Amino acid sequence: MEHIINCFKNYANFNGRARRKELWIWYLFYTICLVVFSLINETLYLVGSLSLLLPSINVASRRMHDVGESGWMQLVPFYNLYLYCKDSEPSDNKYGPKVK
């Protein structure tokens, strides 16, 4: 739950790093929300997906920072999936200190 709250708190902060667990928990939450929204109403689905878009981009960008890449690398197909699964850099990098 703390990872989801952290994504909402940092939705406009593209600095820092996000661990693998934070990214995948966020995407699980995102997927569940969209499925529930789509079952309820199309308008709710549209509003929900747009409201969750910026936090999704943000957590993916911070995940790229955690592996030592620019946030723009999330736009490269297939390579971004590899980076999402890659282990974090073991020490501080130019994007910030190691996340515990």
C-alpha cells in the first residue's frame, strides 16, 4: 500500500528513483482499477485512466533512473521492459541515492 501512496505523492516529481517492487505494484493497482472502472462505466474508465496516467509515467521514469537510464528510455519498446525487470544499481547514481 505504501508504494501506491508513494506514487500518488510523487506524481509530479520526476526526480529520484523507484524500486522494481514499487513499479510492479503500481501497475498491478493500475490494471485492477482500470478493469473495475471498465465494468462500472465507460466515462468512469476514461476519467480513471486519465487520472492514473501521470503517476504511471512518473513511476516508470523513476524506475529508469533506478537502473541508471534517462526517463525517456521508457519510450523504447521491449528495451523498457528489460529495464523494468533489471536489478537496481547497487549504489548512488546521478539520479539520487539508492532507495531502500
